[in-house]
Amino acid sequence: METTQAFVGLECVDCGATFDAADATHRCPDCDGILDPQYEYDAIDLDRETLASRPFDSMWRYEELLPFAREAAVTMDEGATPLVECPSLADEFGVGRVLIKDEGRNPTGTFKDRGQTVAVTAATQHGASEVALASAGNAGQAAAAYAGRAGLESHVYLPSRSGFTNKAMVNVHGGDMTVVGGRIGDAGAAFEEGLAEHDDWYPLQTFVTPYRHEGKKTMLYEIVEQLDWETPDVITYPTGGGVGLIGMYKAAREFRDLGLIDELPALYAAQASGCAPIVEAFEEGRAEHEPVEHPDTICGGLEIPDPGASPWILEALRETDGGAVATDDPDILEAGVQVAKREGLEMVPSSAAAASGAWELAERGEFDGDETVVILNTGAGNKEADVLRSHLMSQGV
Ligand SMILES: Cc1ncc(COP(=O)(O)O)c(C=O)c1O
Ligand SMILES: [Zn+2]
């Protein structure tokens, strides 16, 4: 296996056992816990000047903090997305600055590319020839794209409610697609059946592969560097499984431990009221979520009723002095429309929850007035333009 110098292997977040990344490929062989890539941070020699001297051209410019070298990566120069100033929102929220990290500019239009570039690279390193996953849509599209690029076959299970663009593009990338009637849980069950019948499928499922949250770390590295090493006060993140939130939490601690920043940004999980297990657990002071029995939100990426990594997500919110906020679907769609109208930026509905959540925090008076607030736009609005447009129709427009 070709790994970076400081990458030492995988540690189980549940039992603490450590494994060589060549042997352990997915969940913990001892307890089935989540495996997390580990580094010898003393061996990493990264300072602000070194990073500034590199072109801002890909998330792989942080390769010392990733398991694989850029040279070995299955990459389309994903990441390096703009952090766009939003003065009208800053005015509206009554804060110093609002910036949107626009992940819609990624190769397949979402931040899922950051996870799949690392996970598919791991698959090639492990000698896989077929990869598989269940997805609400965007991760499946990204997986099909990266698998195609690597010459791997992909098997993608999507729920019938996932968007047309996702389904069309899985096919266009040459993926083998199974559309399952129902919701993400139904697609997940069909995927498990498929996996049980095919020993050689390499799962790309979040927190089954240790590498998707690892790729998402780079969002935080970029945000901090784009702010000239100022740590934002607040980051709102549209939270389903919490993969990106955990990635950013890990990244912030790494940058702090490397002496590149002093403080952690307050991380806020934004969810849709129709499926808000993290918000409920946070508000009730619990260390773990309780599964949502009847999840129902138009935000497909957020309709995750049973997020297995909830203890880690809740730790991130509490350790960073952040929080959790849920808003209703109509407010989320309205936030997406308002951002498009006022700032020009196009947010996919799932991601508009992060804007809606920030709006709600402002309305609750949670901001002092001088904060720098970063909102994650995890996906391009045109992925679900029909959903945004139909919100206007509900208003008679
Ligand atoms: C556009 C979009 N935003 C947010 C999410 C949720 O991401 P996470 O699993 O990191 O919480 C998804 C997941 O499907 C998504 O597609
Ligand atoms: Zn374990």
C-alpha cells in the first residue's frame, strides 16, 4: 500500500484497538466500531508559509494530512472551492461577516467528492475491482464518477425519492444502479443483501469505509486558510450522518495541535425538523441519539433517522461550544431561495438547512454582532432546481 509518511494506521473510536491500514479495510475487526485514520503528527512539518506557497488547486494540497499521496489519488482536483462573502446575509443576521463555502463547485456538484476521492483511492490501494454503497443520491453519484475514473465497477443503491439528476448521472458514469422503493433505510437494506451475495464488493458506505470523513477534513483546512488563518466563530453544517461535521472537527483539532490555529470554531449541526435526532439529543443533553421513527423531510441528504456516529457528532458540538438547530422544510426552502435571490449562490435544499439554521440562530439572538459565520453549501442548487422552484409555486409564484 502506498501511504503518506505520517499516516500510521487506523484506530477504532469505540475500543481503541489499532490496525494496519493494509489489513483492516472497513469497520473494526474486533468490535465492529468505526475506524479512524491516525497520523504521527510530530512527523508532519507544515506551516502557514508552506501552505501559502502551494497553488489553491485541489484538496490534495493537504496530502501530508491525508492517508495517500496526491500522486496515487483517484482525483479530479476536487475541493479548493470558493468561500464567498455574503454581505446581505451578514446584514440580515446582524453579524460581522457571513461567508458561504460553496461545495457546489465540485466535480459532481457536491462535497461528497471529497469523501469519494479518498475512499475510491483506498479501494484501488486495496486491489478492489468493484465498489458498492447505498446513498440518498449525491454520494452515489460521486462514487460512480470516481469509480469510473479508476476503472472500477460501481453498484449504487438509491431510494426512489432521490433526485433525478443523481439517478441520471449514476447511469451516465456507468454505474450499476438499483432504485429501491422507499427511503434510505430501504436502499440500505437492499445494499446489505447485495453485499451478502458478493464477497468481492468493496463498500464505500460512510463510516464503513474509514476514508470518507477523512476526505471531508479538507473543508475546514481550506476555510481557515481562506480566512487568512482566522478561525471562524461559527460554522453551520447541514447534518445527516454527520460525516462532514466530524471531518471538520477532526481537522480543526489537527490544525490546533500542529500550532496552525489557536481555537476551534463553534460547530453547529443544522437539521430539518422532520428528522432531527442530533438536535433532540443535543437539547436533551444525551450522549447518543434515539432513532427517529417516522423521518420525513424534503431534504433527502438529511433524512438519516439513525446516524450511527451520533456520539462523535455530539462530542464535536459540545467540545467546540457549538450547538444544534432544526428548522421546518418550508423555512429551509425559503432560506435557499433567499440566498439565491440576495447573494446569487445556489444551494441544494439539504444544504439550505445550514442557511436556515443560521437564520434561526440569528433570530434567537445567539450572535453578538461581530462574528464571522461560515455556512456550508454542501451541494449545487441545480441538482434539485425543481424542488426549489416548487417552493415558489407553493407561494403562488
Ligand atoms: C447536499 C447534502 N448535504 C448534506 C448531507 C449530509 O451530510 P453528512 O452525512 O455529512 O451529515 C448530504 C448527505 O447525503 C447531502 O447530500
Ligand atoms: Zn473496536
